[in-house]
Amino acid sequence: MKRLIGLMLCWCCLTGASVAAPRHQPSLPMRLAGNVVPLAYTLDLTVNPDRASHEGTVSIDVDLREPTRLVRLHATDLVIHSAVWRRNGQTLRGQPSQRDEDLLDLRFERLLPAGPAKLVLRFTGRVDDKDSAGLFRQKEGGDWYAFTQFEATYARRAFPSFDEPGWKVPWTLSLTIPQNLMAVANTPVAAERSAGRGLKRVQFETTQPLPSYLLAFGVGPFDVLDGGKVRGTPIRFVTPRGRAQEARYAATQTPSIIEKLEDYFGIAYPYGKLDVLAVPITLGFGAMENPGLITFSSRLMLAGPGEESARFKRDFVAIQAHELAHQWFGNYVTMAWWDDLWLNESFASWMGDKITEQVVPEWRFETAVQDARAAAMRTDRLASTRRIHQPVNDKQSLASAFDSITYSKGQVTLAMFETWLGAERFREGVRRYMRRHAWGSATGDEFLAALADGDTQIQKAFKSFIDQPGIPKLSLSLLCDGSPRLRITQSRFLPKGSAAVAQSSWQVPMTVRTPAGVRQFLLREPSGEMPLPDAQCPAWVEANAGGAGYYRPVYAPGQLAALLSRPDIDVRELLANLDDAQALTESGDLSVAEALSIALPFASHPPRAVSYAALEVIGRRAPARTVAEQGLRRRLAACLWPAGTPTWTAGTQERVRRRSPQPGSLGGLGGRSGPGSDAAHPGHGPDTGLVERSVRHRCTQPPPGAAGRRPGCGPRAVRCPGEGRAGQPRSA
């Protein structure tokens, strides 16, 4: 079988001392020097969930690259009882001392010669019962359970190790636990025997190469729901006592996710089994992609009869798809260092949503990229934003890497290049990357080299998005003197009054749609012209076809309205354009009048995401800048919130807010601003939710005997009932 052949070849390679040291920068405080290279771990732990401590021994096969008297590795809150260096039958004892919170120094009286050796440490440590990081324990239904969460730097709390993602080596784990409990880990159980005194020793099969942050295990009185096999891979759902049947929905959806991921990568699920382990409470994470042992917060995985809500189902499938995508992106091929965290999380977000849309298409997950785009741009517009590929030199910079820039901006950047290159070409680049770095570590540059396959322009364009912060703003002019073409000038999109420098430049991969079809264009310079395929001047130009472009197009007056008036507009493009309209109004690049006229027809447009996006535009908080705009906003407020609308009270505000897409989204329609107004205090003014309720009623409930939308909700006019042309009263 393909999987077994791959594992056998990998194991043959690992039996020699051929593990390469990851790229090191010893000057950085978080990095080890790289002079001691781990080759394999044998880890023996005694864990009793009833107790707040554990003990163990770790034996690390190492390659010492140069003679030294000092060996440094990671350990946090551990008591080191002994440290021994063994080589060629000789044993040297080291003196342990804690250099700082995370670093353990072992000093030896004699110089350690270069070459292969074995480092053995005996230690005790704490099992945390207040946090869910490192080795921790929790109580449910009167029973104690022990779990692990080692990402990003928490393995060092459980045992001494070279706790960096680039060190990928095999692990052989044994757990000594109470006789009546069950243990699960990354690999299947290899052997189990009595250890006396009411204990048993459970030995697990040796893992494929893993970094320390992906080692995982659990101990407790678990129940198991057998999920059968998917193309030869056994699946189980492991839960606290008595809750196995609550994993039924998880068991029905997981197999198809695995199958679709295998089909995309052209590589079978890389690990010998899959257990999905429910953790009663998780803090700081909802699920973790440990190879062979994915951990899930119980609330996201388990549901009793009648509790499997639509929201629960959506959350589980989306999160499971994300975690299973990690089995390839992050586990099979791992980032060399945390500055390339996007290779894990951006990819898993992008692939997870893609697979979710395939598994349950009726959920309309094809618009997930537009949701991610909007979320990322809310952060990335700020002067304080960071780049995707950000140096990680300390714990603070590592913690900040797990944010919407990594997850969402990275996801959209991948989707943008997939759209621009074409899905098949992009997938072949991903597969090439997997083949080149199977079971190993890689950098962002190595991914880009595999994706580009010799085309350096692709690498340059991609790096312009991951190596600098911000959002490109593309100012567009349609030129029709001769052959039609699009004039494009780029700058950095910034809110009004921002202190950031606007003179940034990207190499922007644009996918453009006109009535004549779709074309790709790479804007390499601060400005350029794109030839259009149309024989004559097109009636409209969509500068972000597919809605995945990570840039904000700024159209000439009237062009955006013409674009959105198309009856066959793609919902993804519609969402992107509505989000752009809101942002560009706030930055002063789009007039309030045009934004409101564009958005109002979509306030009751299916799907719900479109109406939400339109309502966000209509409820923009920036004050109107001209008398005409102020009048238009007052007229819209009167139209959408006519006489007779119920008076606001705290109770009605709260009731309506609960079913609103974003509290206060329409509160600014009357044009009020300043202290005490809801423009100054979003979500707390008297308009909150009530205007939204009114617009929903007026635009979705026709009067008795009438068909279609109510007057004032048509695509080409902004008017109230009883008016003629937009804003003009009918003649008597």
C-alpha cells in the first residue's frame, strides 16, 4: 500500500544519523545554538490524573556537532534529578542549572567530544489544573483526566527537550498509569503490561518524525466510539466517561473530510490511525491538530440528542476540516521556525474552508474567503498592523503571530494567487512542495519556490504580500480612446488621519472580469495599464473577479453602481464590493450618497450574508460631509424608520440586538455625531437594531395585494413611498 511503503522508506532513512539541523540564528534569544542536534526521543512518563505532579525519564539520541562542556535545552518548571551523557560505553554526569524560565543548562567537567551520543535526564514536574497548556488535568463527572497541549512552547513544561518546530524526529512514548484507566497518544498501542502497585505500562508505537509541539497523549476513564475505517485508516472518537454517543455527528462527517483532503493532495492520510479526543474545557484554543490524536473542546465536538444545532454542525465540520488539513500542512511538512507560522495556519484556514464547502455545499461556504478578507482588512488597514511573515524573536512576538493576519490575510492571499494562477496549477505547486519536503521542515521561500516552479515573478509577487503590511488601494480609470484598457494606480489603503506611510507598492495579481470574459494581469509597478478583451468600451469592469483579491479597487464615479446592477453578479464579488464600499466611504474615497444608493437595494438580498454586508454600509458611522449628503441620510432614515416605529427602550434594544448581524449597524443613518450620539458610542444609541428591523420589514414584506419589494427598495432608486424620482415628491 502507498501509505505503508512511504512509512517504511521514511523509517529506513531515520535509522541513520541523517537528520539535518534546522536553519538557526543563535543570536536570537528564543533559539538554541544548534550545536546539539536531537535525532530521536524515548520518553517514559508516570501520569496519574488524580495527582498534580508527574515524573519521567527522557533519553535523547543526539549528534554533537562540536566539542563542548555545555549542553543547553528547554525545560520549564521541572526539577531535574539527574543528567547523564553516554557515548561509547562512557558515562559523564552533568550539573543542571536553570538559565532562565525556559532554558536548562547542563555543565560537564570534561569536554564532550563531537559525534553521536545519548543524553538521559530524570525529572519531575507539575500537572496543571488551572490552565490547559502543557500537561494538564481536568475533572468531569467525578473523574480526573490528563491531557496535553504543547503548541507553541509548552512541551518543555512536561519534559526536557529541544522544543523548536524545526527539530522533527521519531518519538517512542511509554506511559505508566493506573490500571483502570486508558491512555491514547499519537500512535497505536504497541504493548501493555502490569507495572505493579495498581499501575500498568502502556508503550506506543514509534511516531513518524514530529516536532515536540505535536506530541500528544491523554489519560483517563475514556469511552470510545468506533468510527470505522476510511481508506484503511482506523478512526475513533474518544470522550469522557459516558459521552461516546455524543460524538455521533463527528463520526458521520469526519470520513468525507479525510477523503477529500487525500484527493486534493494526492497523498494518503500520513498517519497510521486517527483518534479525536474530547477535552472538557480548553482555554486559548478550540482544537489542536496533533498527528493521529486531534484534540477538541467538548463543546465543539459533543452534542446530546436534540443538541446538534445548525451552528454546532457548521462549527464542527469547519474546525475538523481545518485540523485535518494540518495533517499535511504543518504535520507532514512543518515550518522550520515560527516566523513561517502562515505555512501552517493560513494553509489550514484556506484548505479547511475549501473542504467544508465541498462536504456540505448547502452551507454556502464558498463565501468564506470574503468573510476572511473583511476580517483581515479591518486589522490590516491600521498603522499598527504587522506583516504575515514576521520575525519571531520572543514570546510576545510568537503570541501575536496567532491572529487574523496569519489566519485570515494569509488565507485570502493564498486564495488570490490560486484564482490568478488557476486552481490546477496552484494545486500542482502545493503537491510539488509536499513531495520535496515530505516528513521534513520547510520555509516560506521553499514553498514559493515549489509554487513558482522557476517563475521568479510569482515569488516576487507573493512576497510583496507576505513581507510587508497593509492593503493595496487600486485607483481605476476606464480608458476607451482606442482599444479599451484599464488604468491602475496603486497606493496603500489607509483610514482618514492615519499616520502610516501611503507610498507602499505591491506586485498585485489581478483577476478582472468584463462582459467579454475574465483576464489575469500582474500590476508590477506603482501604475500600469491593462488591455481589456472587449471590442468596445465595456459597460462595467469587475476588478476583483471571484472576490478573492486582497486589494481595494476604487472605481470612477458611477462605475461601481453599474457593476453591481448586473443581474448575474457573483455573490462573492458582491460581498467583496460591499465591504469595499463601506471601507472606502470611511476613508473618503467613495461618497456617502453613492455608497447608500449602492447598498440599499441589497438590504434584503439573499443570501443573508449579502443583506448583512449591505446593512453595514447603510449604517456607516462617519458623519456626512455635505449638506446634500446629510439630507440624503435623513431621508433614508425617515424612509427606513417611518413615523410609528416603536420607541426605543433598553429592553427592545437588547431583543433586537440579539438577532442583528452587528449591534448598531444602522445607528448612524440620521447623520448625528458628537458626544452623546450613537455615532460616538457604537451600539448604544436609540437607533440600534430598530432601524434594521424596519428596513427588513419594509424591504421584505410587500403591502397587501402587491408583489415584490416595497417601494424604496428597488435597484435604481432611493425613495420612500409617495415619492417620484429619488428624493423628489410626486406632483399633485
